[in-house]
Amino acid sequence: MTSRTQTTFAPPVMEARRWLEGVSFPDNQPLINVSQAAPVEPPPAPLRAAMAEALELPETHLYGPVLGLPALRAELARQWSAHYHGTATPDQVAITSGCNQAFAATIAALCTEGDEVILPTPWYFNHKMWLDMSGVTAVPLSTGPDLVPDAQHARALITPRTRAIALVTPNNPGGVEYPADTLRAVFDLARETGIKLIVDETYRDFDSRPSPPHGLLADPDWHDTLIQLYSFSKAYRLTGHRVGAIVAGPALLSEVEKFLDTVTICPSQLGQRAALWGLQNLGDWLAGERAEILDRRAAIHDHMPLIEAKGWRLMGCGAYFAYLEHPFADSSATLAPRLVQDIGVLALPGTMFMPATDPAGARQFRVAFANVDRAGIEALFTRLASLDWPLATPGSAA
């Protein structure tokens, strides 16, 4: 008998790390790791100090409410309402052990065996993995050369078993910031057809637009269709503390509560207190973090000419990611380990973000640049430009 985990592909980031085994990197060409988008620096010192104080509170070490600390739910609802010029109330917020768990809990609350969820491709691989392990069919929605999903293309994929469309914006892996009109069109489609729209906004703090990325929360009945997911990991460098959130209607959250109570009982008390302190005190600091990420995004564009002349194409860029189309004859799945060996670059191939039946992934790479400064980005593009691998025949698939 085969379990669902046995029929689910291996975690891509862990697979990629194995390509480093036995490889040494000279001092003049150290490893450039653009495989993962998690902050590697600790939280800022004031936040660490607040966490140290929280450790002295007896309640930090006890079980807490399944759906999260009331103060954190209330503060997130307040800030969410202000940011989106809409209305979210504390009973429409649940705190989870990271945003991946927010997605898992949402799917558990919405779906049963044989149901379907539409995922734009390239997709976030952990979303696909959870659907596979849940017995839910991931229906790929091709996004084309601009990586932006189209509501009418999604309409053609909806069946009686469809329960949701799941979008990630700014996108992982593509980096694309979905236009507000795109989100509204998909929201209207979901409402019309009686399904849910899940919007994973893990990277929303690094969106380049000065205005809210969409106005969906201003709809007075948003909660009948919209489910928003969020992560505190990227905003406050709390990756190891696993704090995420779901913003949705109370009826859905009552189902989510069953899942969370069974899996983790409650989110980390220390992580929640850190997230709350961050929300209340680190607005200016986070603005500086955003400015730095936007400068690194600009550096990607600045250095693209180095590799555009070699046949590369930038498909999407934003938040933590750049998504590139390469010019070579071999598949990115074959070339990714060679990047490590030949030029000391660890990046994920597009095949990790695509169905096996879609040849487009073989021509693509994801670059996670959040931990690479301007000098590192220049070095990355210089190394990519140095590759002299055989080129693909024009019009052929890798």
C-alpha cells in the first residue's frame, strides 16, 4: 500500500541542498545561494529584547487560544482594515503556525477527497504538495509569458468539484505583482461560481506599489468569497517561530479551528508576542526593509543586460523573486546542479514549479534574491553571463 506522502514529490529546497554535497567553492568564487526566500538574519535587536521579556511571562509557556492571541488578532484586523481601506474584525482573523499551515488549514476546511483547486503555473510547490497529500487535485492554470493569470482562462477550468482558486501575490515563484483588476476579475468569477478565492500575500510587505494592491476587502460581503493568507516570517525575520494568519469569515474559521486544534493546538506563544510587538513598533524598520528589497529588485533590472545579450529573458521580478527563461539546450532540471559545479550558483529549476507535462519549466529558473545584496546580484549575473553551454535551437523546447 502506498501513502500519499510517498506519491508526493520531495521538498525542492531540500533536494537542491543535496547538490552542494562534495562541492567546494574557491575563495574567489564563493557560493551564491538564491534557492530559498527565507531571511537569514535574526530579528532586529529591539524585537529580540521584547521576546526576551516575553519569555519571563508564565503564560508564554502555556497553551493559548487555538485561533491565536486576542490582542494579535485585533491588531492585525485593525492594520489589515487600514491597509486595504476595508473592514476586517478580530473574529475574522486566525493565527497559524506559519503561512504554509494557513494554506493547509484552509484546504482542510474547504475540500474533501477528489475536490479540485485551481493553481496558476508556475505554482508555489508547497501548495501543490499539500493538495497532493490531501487527495485534492491541483488544476494548473497556465499564465503565459507575463505570468499573470486570466479570469476567463480560469473559468474554463471550473467543474462541479472546484472549491477554490489560489493566487500568490506578489508571486512565488514568479515575483509578479498581480494587477488589482486581475484580482477583482478572479474574485468576481469565484463569487459568481460559488467557489472561494484564496490570496496568499506572504510577500505583501514588499510590494512596490504605494497604494493597496487590491480593493477586495472594501467589498462589504468580501467574506463570502475571499480568504487572505499572511506570514510574519518575512516582515520581522520570524521564520523559525512559525507565525502566519488567515483572514476569512467566522464560519470558515470555525472549521479551521478544528484542524489547528488537532495539529498544533495553538501557535507559538513567543512567536505571536513577537509578531504583535512587531506590528505595534516596527513600522519604520519594516519600511526600511522594503526599501532595501526594492533596491535589490532594481539591481536585477540594472544587470539584466549582461545576460539578455546571451539569450536570457526576465519573465517576472518582484518581492523576493526573479523568474528567468534561459537559452540553453538542456532542461533546467539538468542544468541546475551544473550551476553549482560550474559557477557556484544554487538556484531552483522551473521544473520544480510546473506540472511534469508542461515543457515550459525546462526553460526557466527561479532566483530568490532577498539575501543577496547589490554586489552579490552583480556577481550572480556576471557568472550567468559566463556560461557557454550549448544553446537551444530557436523554437525548440529544452
